[in-house]
Amino acid sequence: MNHPESSSIPTAGDQALLLQTVAAVQAAGQAVKSRFDPAARPRSMPEIAAAITANDVISMTILREALSRARPHARWDDDEEGRGALPPGEWWVCDPVEGAINHIHGLPDWGVTATLVRDNVPVLCAIHLPLSGATYTALSGGGAWLNGTRLNASSKSDLRTAMVGTGQAAPNEGTAAYLHIGRSVAAMLEAALVVQVSVPSTLQLIRVAAGHQDLFWQASQVRSGLLAGALLVAEAGGRVSDLVGAPWNTDSGGFLAGAPALTAQALAVLASLEAAA
């Protein structure tokens, strides 16, 4: 992922805006936390859909009010499963409950994310995990941070020692996507040390940025699930590319993020799937 030259040194305005973004995701996160029940066990699709919608509405109301006040001229990407490039200008791309399916099943892997995108480049982001109190932030040119501690991506150079992961970009992606995920997981099981398949993608990407996980890939993409994590990994010194090694952007067809020294090895493994197809 490339950052525009103008964003190489954070401006005072963007630094102040990041603080406002942090306050917004933390407030939204606390509201959703108040609805979290570790004993929750939804039993039907209507029950699942209703619980997710209710949480989304509460969180997004808080985010939209706070962030619209902080950046009145930025537009909103209202499609949580949106793909591809956005029109020029500034956009807020948020996931009001990233990992919503986990939240409503009483699992802890969920949070709230907000990313400001400027001409299709993420320039600042905040990710809050209410159950742990962790807040991850990144500002283009300003590094990646966890509660004030700087993050550094993995320095591993041998894929055979690597912890890697992938997951669904969204529900109902279709048979072709599922088959591709299965083939890629099988290939990485042969090549890497450990492979995990989980959602949401942002939770894996914060581990990549922190060096706890070495690599994450996804053949398809959803903006709200990748933009914050992509900026976080890039600012932590990781490499973010598409699945042929070109710099990743919002119009790319695939996504790879992780330790720079592992990228070529991972791309070779994933390229072998296309050759065999």
C-alpha cells in the first residue's frame, strides 16, 4: 500500500482528528459493550439478523454524530460490504461492530473501527476492543500504536516458521470463493507453521501489526474489513500488497499483509493455486 507524499508527515489537523476518532470509537464501543452477553446463544437467522442490526444502529448513531461533527465535509460509506474504489474525496469507512457475529454469540473477538479515507488512501484509523480496553491507532506517516505503545510487524523471514491466517470477507460469498479459500488454506498448511481461519479480518490484522501473527491473506475484500487493518500494518512496518505483489489499493482483487520478508514466499504459494486451477 502506498501513501501519497503529502501524507508522509502527519499534519496537526489529522493528529487532532485522530484523537476525535479515538473518542468516537471508544464511546460507540462502550455502548455496544453494554449489550454484550457472554451467555448469548441465538438460534435462528431472524434472531441473528435482528441482534446484529440493533447493535449496528446504536454504534453507528454515535459514530456518525461524532465524526460528522469532527469532519463535516467527509462523506460516509454506508455499505458495510462495499468493495472497490470510492469516488474522490474524503470518506468515513466504519464498521460499527466489526465481528458482529462473534458479539451476538457471546464471543470476545469484536470491536469498533473508523477509518478516514482520502482519495482512496486510508490516512488515519482507530480500532477499539471494548472487552479488553485496547485501542489501536494509525496515522499515515505517524506509526501504528496500541494504547500509546508503538507496534512493529514481524521480522520473520522463513514462511515455515510463520503463523498465518485468512477468513471470509463476508457471508454468502458463493461456492467459487469457498473453494478458493479451502485450496489456499490447504496450500498454506503445507507451507507455513500454523494456519488459522477466522473472522473478522481486522482482528487478525491487528495481530499482524503487533507481530503476534506473521501474515494475513484474503482473495476477496470488503473495504470496511480491510482499510483500518491495512493502514495499521503498513504503519507498523509490514508490507501490504495484492495477491500478485503490487501495492494494495481499494480496487485490488486480493489482499496480503505481513512481514516484508515473507511476502515473496507467500505469493509463490498462493500463485501456485492459480497455476493449478
